[in-house]
Amino acid sequence: MKGMSQHVENNHPKNNFLKQVIYMIGLPGVGKTTVGKLIAKRTGFVLLDHNIMYKEICCFLEKGTYAAHLLNGRMHLVIMNLLLMQSPIPGIICTMSIRYEPTSQTVRNATRMIKHAGAKVNFVKLECDWNEHKRRILMPSRQGLNKTNTVAKLKKYMNGACFNGLKKFPPLVINNTRLPANKCAKKIINAFGLPERTPAR
């Protein structure tokens, strides 16, 4: 993965078009994808959703294995590089795995790539209280998907070594227990000064 990151950095043209890359982190069920979609819709940013890529990988590699997470990380870097080179794109919203390794190494490589491209990177950590978290995990919309959808799985993740961002990039922490997704998205947009699209008339 290190070699791939160096290759990407050495062959990456700097541009002045991409302004922001936002990493959305947090435990399963806190609303990363939901909020990320709303931000993407309002700003024109591209949503790079960890779960979508991971779902495809788990069609041929066992879910939860190091190999599956490693491949997901490599795909993340390749897609990030392609998006950084597309000048019309104003920014990228990334939802990221909670696994500590190899997620932390993937993000370290990605932040170097982003910096080399002349873009900014920020982290947002979403969280909510236990009762609300349980309610979200058990929502019908999560069932049948490649997502954490039982309380037992959630507790397992909470007791493990989870990725909480990088020391160089302290996250904006938002407790969205009682904060609707649209207001949470607006709070993030305002916090980082993201450009919003003009609503169609």
C-alpha cells in the first residue's frame, strides 16, 4: 500500500479546483452515509462510501478478514486519486471503516495524496447516545444490507480498537442524537465553509 501511495503522489498533478475532502468517521449506525449523501447533494461533492465498495469486495473475499479490509483500502486510494485528478469536482465526502488497521494506514496515505494535490482535508466524527444508536442499528432500512444491523455486532465494535481519525487532524465531533440529518449536514457545511449549490428555481 505504501508503494502505491508513493506512485500516486509522484504522478499526481496539482490543481486549484478541489477545495475540500471530508472524512466522516464513527461507529456503524451513527448516520455517516445519510449525512454524507445530504452534503453531496447540497455541495456537488462526490460521495466515496466505504460500505458500497466493501459490499462488492465481500462477494469474493470473506467479510471481516484482513485481506478484505486491505483490498478496500487499496481501492479507496485508487479511486481517491482518480477523483483528485478530475478538476470539475469541488470536493469529496468519504465515509470510512471503523477498523483501526489497516484503516489508519489507508487514511495516512490518502491525506498525503490530498495534500500533494493542493486540497484540504478535514475529519468529522458522528456519535449518538446508546438508546438512539440501538434504534438506528435495528432500523428496517439496514436489514439485508452489508451493514452492522444487530446490537451484538455493535457492542463488539464498541469494545474493539476503532479508528478515530489521525492526531494531525482532530475531528469535528457532532452528537446527532437529536439532530436531524439535514441539520447535521448543514452544520458540517457551515463549519468548513463548503460551497453550496444554488437551488434550482
